[in-house]
Amino acid sequence: SDSHFPVPLSPSHVDYSLHYPQYFPSSDKVDGSNKVQFADIGCGFGGLLISLSTLFPETLMIGMELRDKVTEYVKERISGLRVAHPGQYQNVSVVRTNSMKYIPNYFEKGQLSKMFFLFPDPHFKEKNHRRRVISPHLLDEYAYVLQVGGIIYTITDVEELGDWMESCLENHPMFEALSNEELEADPAVKLLSSATEEGQKVARNGGQTYQAVYRRITPAS
Ligand code: SAM
């Protein structure tokens, strides 16, 4: 059940100073200039966030995870890293929530520059496709919270889901695929198959992966 965690009324009700205390000295708490820019949706055990944290040390990022115990694990992992490496990992945090319901409660219009969907649950049966984290309807929401030029990264080892995510993105008027040159130049792309626990499992088993990386655009009028 996902009924036992607090849901902020709006992004302005989220006290991000609790997540990133080093970035919110008490004197400029109201300034609001430090905003989360990356979201890892269904972050699992947090491997991607940990890698992104040192790759983009000035960017605030958050994982969203539905499972309580997994979220607690990621919280502890981050506090442990903060203690072991003073000054590092201050830009990364996690929240327990249902991302399919509450994305707009956490992020304002155009706030995010990157959203990650790494190895999401496949929900094979047709009647369960509405539970997939990428869908035409949810892409409307992601387009809303992403800034123009922001990027959605998806990867899976399930071919059918890979096709589904790619066709949802391809058919959405507010997204366009990155070119091969752009994919190669983007350091985040390199992490998709290697940084997360699920990605490492797939790699160990020699599994194939299917990625789709799309940019938020302004639709042609
Ligand atoms: N991204 C991680 C990785 O690559 O290792 C985890 C992949 S795991 C297969 C999918 C994760 O998504 C699980 O941890 C699950 O609890 C989480 N999840 C599923 N539905 C969710 C939802 N509606 N909101 C937030 N997290 C969700």
C-alpha cells in the first residue's frame, strides 16, 4: 500500500533544506535558488544517484522510490557516504513516494533538466500497461516538469517494454530523440547500463538492453 507516507500539497511545501542541509544555510532558506534538477524515478537501491552525485557535484538530485525499506536503505547509504567523504554526496537525496501519482507535487513547471527511468517494472499484461511508468498520459506530466531542452533517459532489458517506451516518446509532440553524436557526448548515457543495481545484474547475466533518450522540445505550432 502507498497510503502511509506524507504527500506535499505542492512543490513549495517540500522542505528541501532537510534533504540538502549544506545547500540551504538558514539565512537564505527562502531564496529558493537551489532547486532539484535531476529526478531518478523508481531509483531502487540508488546506484545511479550515487554515480551522478560526483559527476554533477553542483546539481541537486533526488530519487523517488515506492518501497519503504528500499527508500530507508538509500537514505542510510547517502548518510554513510556523507560521513565517509566530508563535503561530498550533499547534493543527493531520496523520497518515498508513488511517482505515478505525485510528480507535480514535488516539481514545478520546467524545474527538471533530467529524468531517469532505469529498468522500470515491465507490467507485461495488456491490462497492466496503464501501470507502466512511461505512458502517453504520464509523458504529459514529465513534459510539464521538464525544462525545454531537458532530457528523459530510459533503459530496460525487456525488449517489449523498450519498444513501448520508445514509441510513447517518439509519438509524443513534446519529445525528440537525441542524435547519436549527442548520446555519445552525454556522460549520463554511459551510466544507464552500468550504474544501477538492476543494470549490473543484467550485465552480469549478459542480457541485452534497450535505451531511449529523448529531449523535451517546444512542439511545432
Ligand atoms: N532503477 C533501479 C535500478 O535500475 O536498479 C531500480 C529498478 S527496479 C526493477 C524498479 C523500481 O521501481 C523498484 O525499486 C520499485 O519499487 C520502483 N517503483 C515501482 N513503481 C513505482 C512508483 N509508482 N513510484 C516510485 N517507485 C516505483
